[in-house]
Amino acid sequence: MLPRARTRHAAPCHKDTMDIHVKHLSSAERPQLERHLLALGAEDRRLRFGAPLNDFAVHTYVERIDFEHDAVFGVSDEELHLLGAAHLARIDGQAELGVSVLPGNRGRGVGGALLARAHMHARNWGTRALLMHCLIENGAMMHLARKQGMQIDTGYGEADAWLKLQPADAVSHFGEVFAQRVALWDHALKSQAAAARRIACAFATHLPAA
């Protein structure tokens, strides 16, 4: 299974639904990805990677990601903490995907949005198939795989899900460019709003007492 500082969990979204914009992350956002994965509990890390990982192993995994060869996607909250992340790796003409979503933010479409964006990106790479490897007990990933129409083969407590990809076309290329531009705009708005909140908070703390 892949796609691989102590930190607090990102604040969950308390709405039943949310506007989900998936951003293609750059290597400059490696620290945010590491904080996201470190925020996963021991059981969530086991389900995400297929084996227990300590903090050092998570750090090593993130450091080894080649952001130029692979692709990493993220969904952030209003404070720009990653609620969900996906690592799409190119391996022998195929694309292998690993997805993680923080507790409190599941069941709101974050994982599905990440999978859909990775699917489109893998098509545009020209890869033949999209693969996911997970433990059978990882019900969330099994659900996502079925919802995406992936074929699932199980055995010895593990599952391999795969989907044959259609060739890229103008629609898939334009769709990805548009999705990234919307995500960048969303990120810029959140960044400005977060900065304004920090300034307002700092100003409020320095107001003289009434």
C-alpha cells in the first residue's frame, strides 16, 4: 500500500456537506503533507499503509516522495490544514494510489474527490490502469473502490483494486487544468482569510482593557 514533529489534528468541518477543491501539491508543501500523516492515529496509519508506522517511518516516507515523478493531492480546511491527501505513484506504466482523510472529516466526500482527481491525472499521464492496495478491513477504501467501479481481488486479508483507464482526451486535460485553477483560487482566498483572522486576533489582544 502507498500511496509514504508531533502535530495536532486539523479542525474538522462541521457542515454535513462541504465545497471540495482538490489541489495538486508541490514539493514546497511537503511539510503540510507530513503534518497531515502524523496527525493520523496508530490504527489509521496501519490502514493507510498496510502496516504500523511510527513517526520516523512517516517522515521517511514523505521525504522519499518524488513530487516531479509522482503526484500528490490535498484538500484543505479554512486554516489550510490538510483534511485529506492522496499520493499517486507511477510504477511500470501503471498508477498506484494511497488516500488518507483525517477523523472527523470522513463521510463528506473528501476521499471520493481525491480519488476522482487522481483518476483524471492518471489518465492524463497515459497510464494503463489505476491501482489501490489496502487491507480488506479498510471499509472506507473498499467503498471508494467500488464506487469508482474498480475491480477488487481479495486474499489473505488484503485487497487489490484496479481500474482500466481510458486514453486521455481534450476533456480530461481541460478538466484537470480547470480543477487546479479553481483549487488555487480557493487556496488563495483561504490564505487571505486566515491572515486577516490572525491580524484581527493579534489586534484584539493588544486593545487596552475597558
